[in-house]
Amino acid sequence: MELKKIQYPLTVCKVRNTDSIDISKDLYFVGKTDEEISLVCITSDTPEDALERDDGWRGFRIQGVLDFSLIGILSKISGILAENRIGIFAISTYNTDYILVKEENYGRALNILSESGYTIV
């Protein structure tokens, strides 16, 4: 299975409303619940009026389109990283899953996953 590196530093933040999110940007994820609006974006695209923010994330995605019948893909990757004491922030889209780790763990996470049989591209 291939894991594709995302080349940008990322930020996880909380915003008051969606008005400050520039949807013309290349990469962003929005999650809205009855309690909050969360945004993951390229660090340089973080809205100035973000209520809270956590910089220093890096990420990769599982390459290809994952069929909904596939079971355990994210679980296996997160388990490998957890065994090595690397926390994750996971995002799922219709097509695939994205895994974010703190920048200081990024290289180690990719090495561990490579040693576990994943191809890093």
C-alpha cells in the first residue's frame, strides 16, 4: 500500500464560522458539529481570526480510492504508530484517509511505516 506525503506544513484550528475559510485553496478540511467548526489547512492559509490553532503538523494520505468494504486500513496504520508512541490526527474523505502527525515525529513515522511494508511516495 502506498502512502503519499503531503508537502505542506499543516495547522489544525478552530474558527468561529466558515466565512474566513478560503475555499479556493488547494488543501483544507472542515468539520462542523453543534459544538465547533474545525479546520485543517496549509499553515500559511490559516485564517487570521482563528479562535485556536495548533501548528506543526505534517501529513500523508493513503494513495488511491478506498472501497468502503475495506476494513482496518486506518486501524493498522494508527496501531503501528501508537506502538511507537506517535499520536495521530486522522481525517477521512469519501476517497481515502489522511494521517497527520506532529512535525517532530514525521520522519520517524514514515520510516516506521516503510519498515512495516508501506511504500512512501
